[in-house]
Amino acid sequence: MEIIVIPSNDGEKVAAHPGHAKYLVVARVDDGKVHSIDVQDNPILALPHGPMRRQALVQEMKGAHAFVARGIGRPLVHALEAMNVRVFLTQERLVSTVLERYLTQSLDHHPERIHEHHDGHEHHDHHHDHEEDEE
């Protein structure tokens, strides 16, 4: 059984920024099928942006096999990869499409969607759309 974690603001769309997402969608997959999907409150929202928030999210990822988002900071990428969590930075907007493509090994990955961080503050040194993920 594999566990895939996807940040979301509504449980259906992939959030643009994991640290601001209201929820974490936790899907359990095996044998090419989704066995369960749980939408959980994102426990890091109450924490200040930066290392504490990142550490809390990494703690939530224990046991996960993959993390899928539309954008992510480089420090979080390194922390997740150190835990052997595969990171996918996708252009897909729907959680259902992400899971379908993950299961068929056709999920896109765009490393240029990594956000650079300097002095504890987030700076976007790349271009991506900022279309809101909410309703």
C-alpha cells in the first residue's frame, strides 16, 4: 500500500502552495487502485511560515511515499526527499486526475515549479500561474 499526500483547499483541487492549503488529501493506493481517500485539516496552518512549519509538515509525511503539489519551496523538497518521499510538482489541478496519473505512472513533474527561499522569506524566482484553488 502506498500513501500519497496532496495539499488542497477544498479536497478536490490541488493547492498551489502546500503551506497555505486548508487540507491534506491522504490517498492510499495499491494494485493500481485507490483504496481510500481521507481529507484532513492541514495541521501546520497555525504555525508561522518558515522552518517550524516545514518541520511540522515533514512530521505529517511520515509513512508517505509521494507528495504532489503545484509548487513547493526547495527546503521542503530536500526534507521530503531525505525521507524517501517522492515529490511531484504538477500542473494538474484536480486531485482525481493526479491520482489517476500517479497510478498509471504518467503524472507530470515540473522541477521549475520549485520556489526559492532566501533569509527565511519566500521569493518566487520562477513564473507560474496564481489562479486560486478555492471553490
